[in-house]
Amino acid sequence: MKMFRDLILIAMIAAGGIGGSQIPQLVQEYEQRLGGARDEAMAAHKKDVEDAGAFGLSLKDFADRYRASDDAAIQSGADNMMRRRDRAEALDKALDELAKAPYMLRPWIAFQHLDPVVGPAAWQAFRPTLTIDPRFAVAGVLLGWICHALLTLIWRLIFSRPYRERRRFDRRRA
């Protein structure tokens, strides 16, 4: 049983080290896609601002004028303008925070600002590489070891017999 447990420990540590070293590549994929999405959202927002400026209005006043229309299709245009503005701001903020984040905190920042469109697309495009990042590999090894320790503890709590008597062999001293 001890040999089996040790093999599982080695497998979990190796998987943690290899998996952990892939995290920077995934974050880079996400950052590149986030930048592209931000650029597209900013271009759409800029067009809305230009349209409003052509009439001498701010974007908010332009959207209010759209909302005042009796036509439901035109009213929905105001909501779309404001959603484009909000998305552009959110993507810009996420990309800015990700760029300013310390290296080891970049995965956490990316996870905090995970975009529902960009995140899954980055995951689908991600392909594991042979590069190994030592900092994240060490973090993965530690995580693998901690997971193994927790699983071992849970296993013992569930399957151990609390009052199991040990066999004792009486050896009488001569």
C-alpha cells in the first residue's frame, strides 16, 4: 500500500509541475485575445462617440435622444451603445491590470477579470508546449504535494479503523 501511495505522490507532483509550467502560456494566450477584443470594442465605442459628436452631443445625450424615440428598434440602439461603452471600459481595465500585475499574480488577475467570451476562446486555442517555467513548475509541484496530502488525509479519515489493535509479538528476553 505504501508503494502505491508513493507512486500516486510522484504522479501528482509530476502532473503539478508540468501543469503549473503551462500556466504562463495560457495567460499569454488570454492576454493576446483580450487585447484584440479590447481593440474591437474600443473601435465600436469610438464610432458611437463620433456619431454623437457629429450632432454636437455627448454619448449619453445621444443615447438619451435614442431612448426618447417611439420606435423600439431605435430605443434598443441606445442600450447597445451603452453596452459597447461598458464592454470597452471593462476590457481596457482588465488588460491594464493584467499588464501591471506581478509575474506570479498574473494568472490570478486574469481569473479575476475573466471575460465570458475571451476566456473560453483562449482555452480552446491553448496548446500545451514543451517550455517549462521553473517558478510555476515549483508552484505546481507544491500544489500537487498539498493535494496528495489532503487526499491521503481524507482517505485515512474515511477508511481507517479507529480502534484497530496492532499485532504485537511478544519476544521474551532471555
